[in-house]
Amino acid sequence: MTNRLHILLSDDTAKLLEGACLQTGATKTALVESAITELLAKKTEKRELEKITLRLDKMSKAVERLAGDAAAHTETLALYILYYLCITPPVPEASRGSMEALGRKRFELFIAQVGDRLMGTENFGDALLSHIGLERVATPDAENADASPSKSMQPKVLENVQ
């Protein structure tokens, strides 16, 4: 189906249209329709490109956050390992068995806490920042979290395991 449209063109535009018709051998209708379609398609492509650009900006911010978290976690782990290797005294042979049993209990507690954090809505990085008085820029996920960071900073302790 075609729709009839009446338009008024300036003399210069009408001459351009007539010249294009003579050069290409196309009708005025075909040239005008082609020009309008191309103009509107470019606007649609531009809007789609803007949407993609916005999405890429969000993704790069997320990657930057992940990189910052990874750096903080790596530094924390490195400092803990350094402290552990430099400060922890060797265990005497006589108490090695009981110390290994205690170590297994602590390791099981540690793994349980890691699992809880991985399954939860809050991560240790956010809790640590909150604990020292800093806050990460709010994200949609962080706004929905209702857990108290200071509460999650408290480690679970096994009875008589220190």
C-alpha cells in the first residue's frame, strides 16, 4: 500500500531533485522515499549506538570495580601470608596432632564463612570499607542489600577455638 503525500519544496531543492532524476533515471517518488528512509534509518542507528555506548560504559565501570576488588583482595591475602609466615612460631612435635585437629576445625569454619559470603548479597570488601568509615559508590545491587556491614564483620568463632 502506498500513501499519497503532498509536499512543498524550495526552488533549489526542486532543481536538485530534478537533476538527480535525470542522472539516475529514477522517479521523484523513488528518490524522495529513498532519501527519507536513509535519513530516518541513520537516526535509528544513532539511537542504537547511544544505547550500546551507555551499556559499554556501565560494563567498564563494573570491570574497574572488579579490578579494584581483586587488587584489594590480593593485597590483603599477601599481607596475611607475610604476617603468618613471619610471626607464627613452629609447633612442637608433641602437640602437633592436637594443633592439626584445631587447624582442621578452623579451616572448616573458614570455608563455611567463605561459602556464606559467596551466597550472600554482601561481600567482605564492602563490609571492610564500611567498617573503616568509607563507602563504595552505590550500585543497584548494593542498594538492595539489607545486611548490616558491621554485623557481617564479626567472624564466627568456634567455642574454645582461638
